Amino acid sequence: MTLLSTYIPGWLVNIIDIAVVSVIVYRLSLLARGVLATRLLLSIIGLLLIYFVGEIAGLTTLQWLFKSLLSSFLVILIVIFHADVRRALFAPMRQSTAKGARLDLEEIAAEIATASVSLAGRQIGALVVLEREMPLDSLIAVGTEIDAKVTSELISSIFLPYSPIHDGAVIVQRGKLTRAGCFLPLTQSHEVSKSLGSRHRAAIGLTELVDAAVVVVSEETGKISVVVGGRITRDLDLETLKKVLVRLLDTGRTG
């Protein structure tokens, strides 16, 4: 007999038990939305399987090593996912204010879409990175700090060939254009077509690691693409691009 069952009927204890487990599973699923997090969790599962095999086979040194790691398992997870844990905990608060920010999202999406179409019409290449729930700072190399309002004029001027920061990507975080001239990690996947240029490979590489979205304007074709989760949606027009960007910027929705 437990403390709860002393004062609460057994059937109600079972409901509370299931509810608590459901909340924990849901919160853990929020942490595993990024590709990097998914790979890490799969690696942990693989290590646990190796541990159980070692235990069955009587490999004492392997058992000792894994027991040492497992004793610090929770601390390791918190250190690795500290930013994502914080975001997951405050997700309900963000969602409660999402309706009030809807107009801002539409305005930002319209400015990015307008700039992309303008650059595409002149066949000027561009990369616009949209941070979503997972932080980008540890994956972005170099870059010039800007911290300005997102406008089509600013984005267009940055990517003009004579601009000193036209190479690389611009970063949109927390509703502002925070940096420009940033270099992104290139994809290492052998499944990516060799016909894709460095901009597309950089967009794929970043979105394989985090849940960011990247708008790519091709210098060669003048086509506009959006990359999410390592997958490319090609040849978007102005109105379609606006709708896609609003959905992606609204991180309270499944993207």
C-alpha cells in the first residue's frame, strides 16, 4: 500500500500515474524534434543495447563503464539539451501569446518573401536562415552582428554583389535580423545530388542538425527553395513562399 492509495481510490491513482507518464513522454518528444537530437537518442538506445549484451555475456569491464555512465545519465542529458529543456518548459507560455504575435509573423514572412523574389528576378543568390525552436549560435560560423528589423530592403542590399557581407547567410532570430555573412555547415550526406550548389548544400547541412528553415535563392536558375529537415521544396512563388514562411516561423505549430 502506498501513501496515495491510503487517501485516494485505486482507480484514481492509476489515472494520475498514466497522466504523469504521458506528460513526461510528451515533453521528451519535444526535445527529440531536431534531427541531431533524434540521432543522439538513437545512439543512447544503441549503447543501452550494447550494455545489456555485455551483461548477458559477462563482460565485467564493459558493465562497469556503462554503469558509471548511466549513473550520470540524467545530468548528461540536461547538459546536452539544456537549451531545449528550457524551450520545452516555456512552450505553453509561448503558445499563450502566439495569437498576439501572428501579425508580426506575417509581416516578417512578407518581407523575406518580397526580398527573395526580388533577388531571384535578378538572379542574385541568397541564404536566409530562420531560427525556430532549437538555438543556432553554436552552429553558425563567422558573421557580422546586425540586430535590425527584418525588411526586404535590408535583405536585398546585403546580398548585392558589391556588399562586403553578401557571401554566406543572414540569420533571423526572435523576430529580428541578427547577423549576416554567416557560414553554415555543409551536408555530409552522400544522398544529396551533386548538381546542387554550395548554398543548397549549406542549407541542407544546417537543417539536418537543427529544426531551422532556410530560404535559398539560386544564382544560377533564379529559383526559390525552402529547406527544412534536410528536404528541399523548390520553385516557390511569392504567395506560396509567404504562406510557407508564416507556418515555419510559427514554432507553436508542427512544421
